[in-house]
Amino acid sequence: MIKFLVAWIKKDFYRFNPSLLDEIRNFVVTALQQDSNLNLTASRQLVASILEELANETRFFHKTQTFNPKILPVYITDTSAYRLKALFNYTELQIAEHLSTIEMEVYKRIETYELLDLKWSKDKLSILAKHLLTWIQRANQVSHWVASMILLQPSTKDRLKAVTLFINIAQQLFDMVNFNGMISVLNGLNISAVSRLHITWGQISKKDKETFDSLMAIQNPSSSFAVLRKTMDKAGKFLPPLPIHLSDLTATGEITDILTADDSGGNSPIINIRKYSIICRTVTRLLSFQQHKCSDSGMKVELQSYLSELPWFPESELFQLSLEREPRGCLPKDLIEKEKKKEK
């Protein structure tokens, strides 16, 4: 019994609330210490070890109580500081490497228990998936940062450079087998405020357009991300794509835990082993590359700091800025004339 309690506390401490901790503590210090069948010295030692474990996990629960899963955006106030010139101080490879390094640091902190019971999608349980939620939020930040950097460029020429830059960054992330980062950048390019810039997209070179279309085909969600799954199987070690694994866990989580006698073909209900086997394989695969190290051609402190913060606009402001950059029904020649007048 005591050994079972120790194992349970070590394995499932994240499920305990203060009330349950008190009940276990009371059981240990009363019932177990008074059990005449236990050796007194051995009993005291084992009870002391359980109480020590409980004290440790109480500290953990106190920490998780203060966690706020919602992250506030770093709003851009000084738009001149985020013009394209700053980004062009670095190569696409350097930006991709720094993005991957930051993302890997978040990914490595995710624990197995955060991926169970769909915690990240439930208000009452999200407190127990803080590292996974941070990873999800980071992916969303990257997407909104990409869109913000494009729309902050005042001229069609600079927006074209920005779109081209991010297409090449997405390609670099793909080459580095950072599929999650690649998807985040592509999602930024596909935010409606950016995708509606028809004049800008119309000037993309044939080569860059082919690169973009090729990457979009890889991350196509049709047939349950069939192309991306096939690519992953050939890739070896990589930063796994969140959308696939969370989609798999969500779909599996909706399967019944218990099979009725009719479903199981037996005389009584049984646990749905197949469901938990699928969950186990999915979680194992998602976390299997946490020891993988990203390539590094030399870390730049300024770039690292900037990409860690990732300033961005919320989507409503992005769309308003998009309409200012390319008004509805605006013709290319009219837009060029308008931008020339502003430059003067």
C-alpha cells in the first residue's frame, strides 16, 4: 500500500488539488502509522518519504495556481523601428535558425501529462498544460508577426521584399525540418489581411511563387495532412507540427473510454485499450525529438532578443492596415502614384 502511494504521488501529482493532498496526508499520518501489521521503524521511514513527496507536490500546485494561460500581445507602437531594413541585416538562414532555437526551448519543456485529457482545450485543466499552451501561443505569435512585418512596409516594393523574405524563411525552416515553424510562417502569409494584397502578390517572381505553392502543398490539411505525414516519415529528427498531433489527440480523445459488452463482444464492459494505445503512440511521437539540437551558424544577441519578443498587431488592426495599404478596387498604377506622392 505504501509503495503504491509513493508511486501514485510521483506519477500523478499534477492531478491533485489541495483537498486531495490533505486527505492523503491524513490517511498516512493516522491509519498507516497505527497499523499493527507494519514494522514500526520501516513504517515511519516510508511515511516520512510519502510526506516529503506531498510537500514537494504542494509546492508545485502552488506554482500552477498562479499560471495565466493567456498571453498578451507585444503591441507595436514605434512603427519606424520595424521597417524592413532591420530584418535585412540578417539572412533568411539566420532568422530561421534563431526562430527554431527559441521554439525548441519551449518544445523541450512540454511534459507528457500536458498532452493527456485534452487539457490545453479545457479552461479548468489548461493550468496543467502551461508549456504546451506556450508553444501554441508562440506559433500564433509567429504568424501574426509575419503579417505585421509585411503590412508595416509603406510601399508595394517593400511589401514585395517582405513577402519574398518570409517565403524564403519558410523554405529554410522546411530544410531544417522545423515543420511547425514552417507552418507558422505560412499561416502568417495566409492571414486574410496579407493574402488580399493582390497587387503585392501579383509581383512575386515565378521562382518564389513556385516555392510558396510547393510549401503550401506540403502543409495542405486535406486527407488529414497526408502529404505532410508522408514528408515527416522521411525526415528523421524534426520539430513536429502541432496541428497534426493536436488534431490526432483531439479526435482520439472523443473516442469512448469504455467498450460496452455489445461493442467488446464479451460478457461485460472493458477498457478501450485501442484508444489509449493510439494516444500513447501520438504523445510519444510528439515528444520524441526533445533532445534534438537545432543547427546554429552563430547566435546574434540582437536578433535573438527581437525574435523572442515578436511584436505584432492583433488581426483586427492588421486588416485595417491592409485596407490602407491596398484599398478595395485599387488599380496597380493608382496605388503606385499614391505611394509616390507619399514619398515626396
